[in-house]
Amino acid sequence: MKASRSGVSVEKLCRLQEISRSGYYAWLTRRQSQRAQHNQALTRELVYLHEKYPALGLDSLYHMLKANNSCSRGRVHRLMKAAGIHSMRKKAYKATTNSRHSHPIAPDLLKRQFSFEQPNQAWVGDITYIPTGEGWLYLAAVKDLCTKKVVGYAFSSRIDTQLTLSALDMAVRRERPGPGLIFHSDRGVQYAAEAFRDRLAALGIRQSMSRKGDPYDNAVAENFFSCLKCELVHLRRYDSRRAAQADIFAYIECHPSVL
């Protein structure tokens, strides 16, 4: 009479579990399913990537895994939860939106429609900040809602209307959009200022703004900045604005369609 690893006889164990001896031995020798083996491989890769890039979140890790593995975003999310993996983002904060002004507010023409069939039908713009040893570096970016590419951007040590105008001008030079394009942003003074409104009107671009206190109305622009900070800014320490600008320039030009 053979005993199991716990010292209990196989016959007794089978009787208690109401299974046959052949079923018990089949269970002992059964290999893990292909899915279980794949999950283990994905988890090992997730742990490696998390240790190497601790600031990366779900979306960034998913896209890195997807490049060489067959997996869904939901599957990666479940494996991350099971392994206790989560983004270790820094919490530096600098307000970039000042909507307390007397300038006119444009209506929301976009209404959370973030997909378009043709390029240069709708752009979104926003501003973010990057900490450096010399102080804040501000970045204004413009994204196309069809191609999801960053079509224009500008840097400055000052957060003013000239920053947003410079990003808009780059986008116009690159894309040469026709009249009727929608430009969507938050209600910040840099976009509501007369100089910015006049430039849009001269170009035949229709201005659109998010509703009050609703960041989801400009989610595409904000998500780009989130990816930028997770994949680059939070992994670096910049002594100067010039160093940060050079790094971010390379990131945008190499990854123009980061979602």
C-alpha cells in the first residue's frame, strides 16, 4: 500500500475525496495548462519590468508586454493585482490651469468625441510641468485625435499665452490644416486669452473648451502627459531645463503617437 506525500495512504485519501486511484495519479502527473504557464511567464516579465521601471503603470506595462507577448489589458491588470504590482509615482504637483479670468469661454464642441476619421479635424491641447534643478519647465502639446500624434509642442520657463501659441504654430506649420478644424483645451487663461483666440480665428480654427471642473473632457491630452511622466520624467532627475527639454524632445519625436 503506497502512501501519499503527507503519509496518508493513497487508498484512504481517495476514499475521503471520493475519487479513483487512477484519477489521483493523473492529477499528480498532470502538467500545468498552457494558459497557466503563459501567466507565469507574463508575471515574471511584469516583475522584471516593474523592478526596472517602478514608475510605470498598467497602460505602459501592457504596451511593453504586448510587443512580444499575446495578452490583453485586462489579463495584465489581473496579473499585476495578483503580484501586488502598482506604479510608484512621485507626487510633485504644480497647478497649470487658471480658469479664474474674465476672458470668454468657448463652447464644448468636442463633447468627448476622441476619435475622428481624418487627420486635422480635431486637435487637443494642454500644458504640463517638469521639475528641474533650475525650476519648473513647462510643456504645451497639441495632439491630433485621428492619428493620435503630437503635432506641435513648445517649452518655456514661463506658463503664459506665448507657450500655447508656440505649440499651436508648430502644429500649423507641420500639418497645414484647412478651415473648420476644432481646437479643444481646458479653460485655462493661456487658451482663453485674446491673443490665442485671435490666432485661432485668423486660421479658421474653431475653439472648443472643456466644461467647468471636468478633466475627462480633455482626457486624451492628459493621458499623453501621464504616459510621458511615467515612462520618462519620473525615471530621471534633471539638473537643468535644457537637459529635460532635450530628453522630452527625443521622447516625443520617437513616440509621436503615445496615447
